[in-house]
Amino acid sequence: ALRLLACVGLGVVMPVSMTMVADWVPAARRAQMVALTFLGGSGGSIVGAYLAAALIPSFGWQTMVVVAGLVPLLIIPFYAAFVPEPPAILIKQGRPAAKLERALSVIAADADNVDRTVFTSEKAARQNVFAVVFSKMLVISTLLIWVLTLVSQGILQLVLQYAPILLQQPEPGPGLTTAESGLVVAMVGWGGIIGVVLFSFVLKRFNRFYTGAFAAVLAITGFCVIAFGSFDTPTLMVVMLLAGMGIASLPAITGAVTAVAYPAEARATGTGTALVWGRVGGMLSGATGGILIALGFTLQSIFAVLTVPTAIALAAFLGLRADSRRRARLSQNDSQRRVETPAAPQGASK
């Protein structure tokens, strides 16, 4: 029950962070900056792995839980002091001018010269955000994003949660110590940081769907190398670093795709509902990993199995590309019809 309560809070953090970043940055850099937000996740996995290797053997897992609980409490005052609500949200909500000035001062030395107009159509303002997320225009993309979030988060969580156990298995496993397995798992986080930084700059210049597909191919390659190879500890660390570049980049690129897919009025809802499926993926991966280990699966065989959901992620990215082109055609046709249909003269009878 306590773990469930903690995860309810943790589940809110990522959609709020992604939405705030997407609301703060210009549209041209939105995908890049949302992807970079996931560096926090990769950094957390590194710190967590090193702390686990240092604390658990000497002080037990309870100490790790205490440390992990105290760190967010220390961050809260800094977050409250330095991260105001995005100006666009404050304007739409009609918040006091003082709050708007404080928010603008974060990004502009001279807030008086900032354009404070927010263009939102009356139709968009009246429309239910869930109706936007599941509209005819967006429903296919929404479903594919859900698949991507479920699969990408599930893969990452399974690797982070069960790799230490699998690495400590004796023959046919590597048979590493707790400290050694922690160091190897930390390489997934380092690979994630390198991969997210590299892919964030790729996202700024190239198609985001093909970028995600390439990350999936990189992850599949890493899984196959580990599944069919046999390595000493230093080599295994290098291989996990390369695999982590793909594994940990998948959720980041998925988040970037999600933030760009929805209009501003439905972005928080679209992102939040997508990440619900990410949590489902984490739960399924926890159960699946436990079952596979109980059935006798080793590090190599589980990594071979992981190529299947990663291939599904690859197909989902390509499906999103096709649906993006479909939506572009529908928008173009709709705009053309509005131009070709003359407006009714004022005062004309219905």
C-alpha cells in the first residue's frame, strides 16, 4: 500500500514536468527540450545504482528507501522558488499581473517588451480536452503513443529492476557481486544521458519518428549482442552503455513525440493519459520479469525476449509517421474547403 501511494505521487511528476517544459519553450525547440527533460530520469538511474551499490550491502535496503524519500523533500523549496507557472497558462487563467511579471522575468530581462497575447479560439476553449485527445484527427496517434509509452517504459523498468538480479546469477549468468552489478546497471543510465543528448539535437533537425525508430534499432542491436555474447565485467559495462543509449532514449523520444502531437489546451491531458500507460508498462514489466526469472530465464534469454516489444516500438514510430502524414492531408483538405466555401452574407436567412 505504501509503495502504491509513493508511485501515485511519482506518476504525476513526469507529465507535469514534460507539460511545463513544452509550455515554456518555443514550438521549434519543443521536441528537443522535452527529450532533454528525460536526462533527469537517466541521471536518477545512475545515482540510484551507485547508491544501491554503496548502501545496500552495508546498511540494508531500508536505508536506500530513506535516502530516496528525503531527496525530493530537499528539492521542493528550490522548485517552488525558481519554477513559476508558464506565462501562457497564467494569461489564460487570468492570474494577477504580479505572478505574470515574476514568470516572465525568468526568461526575459525586460518583461515589458514580451508579447503577452495568447491566441486560443473560442471553439478550443469550450471543447473538452478528452474530446481533443480522442478526436477523429488524433485518436490513431493517441493509441500509438499509448503503445509506445507502455512498451518503452516497460522495457526500461524491466532492465533497471531485474538486471542487477540477473547479473548476480551464477552459471550461466555472469555471477557478479552486488557492487559489480550496480556499476554495470549504472552504465544504462550513462548510456541514456549520452543517447538523450545526441538524439535531442537530432530531433531539432530531423524527423522525430525516424529518430525514434533508429533508437529502437539501436536498442534491439544492444539486446542481441548481450543475448548472444559472453563478456567479462569491463566489456559488459561497455555493451550496457551502448544498449542504454537506445533503451533509455526510447521514453525520451516518445515524450517528445507526445508533447508535439497535442495542441496546448490538451497537452497536459494527452501527456498524462499516455504516461498512465507507461505506469502500466512498468507494472507489467515487474510481473513479467519475476515470472520469467521463476521459469529459469537467464540474462541472455530475457534480453532476447526484449527484442520483441522493442520491435513493436519500432513499428509504432513508423505508424505515427504514417498517421502524421494522414493528419496533415486532412488539415490541408479542411483548410482548402474553408477557402473555397464563400461566407454567407450578413443578415441572410438560414
